[in-house]
Amino acid sequence: MVVPPEPPPHVNTFFLGPRPVISDIMCKMERNGLQLNRGPSPRLASLLESKILALDGVNKKKSRWMDRTAFYINRREFAHFHSSREIDVRLTRRYQDEYSGLIKEGKKRVKFREHPSHWISIEFTTTSDVDYVFTIVSLALRANRMNPILRRTA
């Protein structure tokens, strides 16, 4: 049996011991809503969906705009997924103005349309992002419930 030589005294031996298995690292990342080299976990979209469906009066159907999951209050679509990490939310311009501070808080996540619109897009890649998105979705629900006769905007 060949015994490996001792490392020189200036080499840190801390990293020469047992290393964590990649699957252990991936499990920890997935618990935090991330996947190694694959972007956010689809579980974040599922978490967000379950939170949205727990809101009073919300129904889930196919979006009017695309072949993806959407959320409705009465017959009005107020949110829909673009992917497992992006959602469009119908937040009225009045609410966009009124809650501009909250929207600025998420400026790295929030995208506005080029033209004036009730719709904003929000990316989420962590569980704290999901909490932020849920706050905006809750506001959108209130705005769309209070104002059922909004102009149609894409």
C-alpha cells in the first residue's frame, strides 16, 4: 500500500479532509430555492402559486394571453406566469404610483413595459423574492377587486 506524502507545512490541510458530496450541497441550495447551474427551482413557482390560491376569491385558469397558468378575481385576469421564475402582475397605475416605494424596493426584480401599462413583470429566484412577489400580487388583487371596470391593456 502506497501512503501519500505529507503536505508541506504551509499548505492548509483543512480542505484535505472529507469533502461534502455534491448532492448535499444541491439539497441545501434547493431548500433555499436554488438549483446548481439550473436557475431557480420550479418549487418556488409552486410555492407562489399556493400562496396566491389561498387568497380569497382567486381562481386558477389558463391565461387569456398565453398557454400558462393565470390567476383571476371574478373574470379578470390579474396575474400569470411567464416561466418558473417570472410572473406578470396587473397592478393598476394608480397602485403603481401609490406603492412606488415598495416597487422601487424590488427594482432589480421588477420590469415595466415600454408603454404605459397596468402590467409589470417580476422575477423571483429565492424564497424572499417569492414573499416580495406575493406582496405585490396581494396589492394587485385588491386593485382589481376594487376596480372591476378597468380599460383593457396588454
